[in-house]
Amino acid sequence: MLKDRTSWIFDLDGTLTLPVHDFAHIRQELGMAPEVDILATIEKYSGEEKRTMLARLDELERHYAALAKPAEGALDLLELLKLAGHDLGILTRNTKEMALLSLQSIGAGDYFAEADVLGRDESEPKPSPDGINYLINQWNSSASDAVMVGDFHFDLLCGAAAGVKTVHVDKRERHWPEVTDVRVYSLSELILLLN
């Protein structure tokens, strides 16, 4: 099911990196209620209040990006896919700048062309499929060749909406079977499925 896929799109935080973002802390710092969608909440504001919230979010994300460590099997998986000549992209709800910083922090910066790293300013944020569709078109690929790998519901919704295979990678007992094609507990386990 996955061995013939040549276009691989990854979420970043919690997927290629160990989870370091403390979203409860971020919401608290931004004065938000627990469990709200941070980006959707910020979008409800305008003017100076919105700019202030986005600036503070950038500060918090920069802090977490600098702490990033690779997830189990991340670098081995990227090496395997790169050696096979596959397209590799990032689709994150962070900014592109923070994504590039995180990739450098985990030693994965050389696996991704800068144009193939999409943040919330380059495409409509997940769960929208816009970023996946953009990357597929940029690579002259198709949905039938692509995979979306992520650890959260938005990643899987995004992939399902774009019509690509979805891989849910997560050690936690969270499941979204209606939008998950393959469920693994680590990227090392995903490598075994590709060999």
C-alpha cells in the first residue's frame, strides 16, 4: 500500500520531532480557553490585537523549535525515502521559519527543499488539503502517489480530504480510524512496512 508511493508529506511537530510543544501553556500565554484551535481563535481578532497575538505565538514557537529532537526513526526514514528519490515535503501549522529552524535542530534540514516546506502562511492551515494539493502539483505528482504522515487529527483530515494515503504515527492511544489508512506507533515501525 505504501511501498509504491513516491510523494511523502510530513507534519513536523510530534511526527518528525518528539512532541515538545506545550499547547496548554501556549493557550494560557495567549489568554485562550483550553482545547481551542489556536490559529482559528487568533483569526477571530483583527488589527493590533491579532498582530500582538501572532507575535507572541512566534516567540513561543521559536522557543519550542530550538528544543526539537528527532522522533524515533525520523532520520532513518528520511534517508530511506531520499535515497529512493522520493519527493519530501513538510506541511505544518507553524510558520515556515519555525519549521526550517526545527528541521535544522533535528538534523533533517538537508532532506527538504525550502520550497517544499509549507507553513501556515504558504497555504491554508490543516485540516485544509490546500498544502498537500500545492505540493503534489509542484512535484507533478498525483494523489495516488502521495502519503500524508502525521500524529494529529488535522493531519489525517487534511490527507483524507486531498485523497492521499494517511499514516497516523503516535505512541498515545488516540485513534481516528475514519481518516487513517495505516496506524503505526513510531517512524521506525513505518520503515519496516517499507522494506
